[in-house]
Amino acid sequence: MDALVENDTPLAWVGVDTVAERAYRLLLSRDSTTVDDVVSALGVPAAEGLAVLERLHHAGLMSRRSSGEFFTVDPRHALRSLVESRERQLAAVREAAGPLGALFDAARRTGDGGPGTGVISGLEAVGDRYYRLKQAARTELCALDRPPFLLAPNEPLDEAAVGRGVRVRAVYAAASFEADGGWQELGSLVSRGEEARVVPALPIKLAMADRSAAMVSLSLSVGSAEYLYTESPPLLATLGEFFENYWASASPLTGEPGSGSLPAAAPEAPVTGTDGSHRPTDEERKLLALFAAGVKDEAIARQLGISPRTLRRRIQELFTELGATNRFGAGVAAARRDWI
């Protein structure tokens, strides 16, 4: 199987499926293509042909014009971008090995695990300790959150914590917003004072209060509730550093620092700098942040309260302004303009 992937469909290593790669190879010799071209070349229904082109477009291998035509992107540039993106993801996994190994060791100690270190199992026991952890916080609550979700968001607890002067910071995996209501829950938490950021993926779930107590998931299986609870200073220091690394690299979803706002649904008027150059609107900045975090188009559209078609139009307008054909190129161009 590995030999087949390596020799016949190498793009599978960067997330391009076999059908999409076959279409891409066929279309590389064309200046432009349409859904009908893909349908004819692959012998698939129109809906599947469009889906293939959309997958290639999302991967940055094709660009799309308002006319509905698709254009292949030079693979020497597009594939380099895909490989670099996958390398960054793998590097994040590699960096997680040390802290996760420490958790593995701590969970299996008998008498030398330090003060208050142990495994909590069962939904009721996990929920009880989680609520007590939040209620005990006096200065800071830090969290890494991702599916599967075992407990419903407890907004009154977060609001009460902020009311006590507790700084609440959370980094969410992009998959947290794919389910219906995900963005609404985040907006409600942000309106209560939470600072929220997003990353493409997270290896664990974490909740930590005042750097004095923390809970970390030991299982990410649906329906399984097993966490490590610790008050051990060395382990807390490690978890604190682990959280800060993700916080520093995550994309803010709350606008400018302290604004507590999410992207508005309505498009904003262009902003012009004193030198006559176009300056990014809040929506453009936040679209770029969501791109960098790997949030899917469907989730972005739901958050903005617009249709996927309208979102695609706004993204294309942003690409046109930046002279880019894909998300990676837009991020590079935006960085050059000091937009992000």
C-alpha cells in the first residue's frame, strides 16, 4: 500500500485523494478547465466533478475565476506550499511528544507522582472536578479545547470567573466549529470576556487554573472520559509552557486585543491608508486569520452568517486584492503588506 501511494499517487501524502490527483494530472496540460471538462475526462457526475475541482482549489492546486473557470497553479509552487504546511503540522506533533510523554509517565507513577496527581475516570467524576477547577480559579484559566466534547459549555461559570477578575484564555482546534452552533457558543463565551484563538489541530484537551492545578485528557475516544489531574509543580510548569506555545502560534478570533468581537456578517467599506494604499478591513484580517488556522469554508460561512457562495466571492475578492490564487499565497502577500 505504501509503495502504491509513493509511486502512483504521491500527492496522497499531502492530503490530495486519488481521484483529485488523477484529475489534476489530466488538467495540468490545459490552460483552463470547467466542470464539464472534468465530467468528460473522468466520466463522473457533475456534482462529483465540481467537488473534485473544489478540493483541488482548497488545496491551492487550482485557482478559480468569477467566470466559473478553474486554472491550474504551477505545481512547483503549489506543491511546495502543501509540503511546507504538512511539515509545520508534523513539527507540532513532534513537539508534543515530550509533554505527552511526561503525562504518560505521571499517570503511571504509584507513590512519587507529586502532590495531588492522579487519574480521574468517568463522565460524572470528570465533570465534577472540571467545575471545581473553574470555580477555584482566582487569576487565570487556560484551556486547549477540541472534539470530542464530553461536557456542555458552562457559560455562567466563565462569566463568574471573568467577574472575579480571572483572565480566561482558550485555544480551540478548527474542528471545534464544524458542528452547528459552534460559532454561536464561542461568540457567547467571548461576549463574557473570554479571549479565544484557533489552531488547525490540537493533540490534547487541557484546563488549567492559576498554574496550580490542571486536567489533561488521557483519551480522545468518543464516549471515553479519562483525565489526569495534577497539582505537581514540575508537571504544571510543563503544561503551562505547552499552552503558551500554542497560544503564541494561534490565530486570534476576537479582533484587536480587548475588543471581544467576532467578524461581522456584513461586508465593510474599504479602508485607505494615508499614502493612498488599501488597508485591510476587520473582516479581511479575520478571514486571513481563519485561513491560517485551517478553518474550513463551511464553518467560516456559518460564522459570518452568509452562504458558501457569498463567502467564495469575498475570498476571491480578497485574493484579487492581494494578487494571490490560494490561501497560502494570500497569507504571504498579506504579511508583505503588514496586514497580519
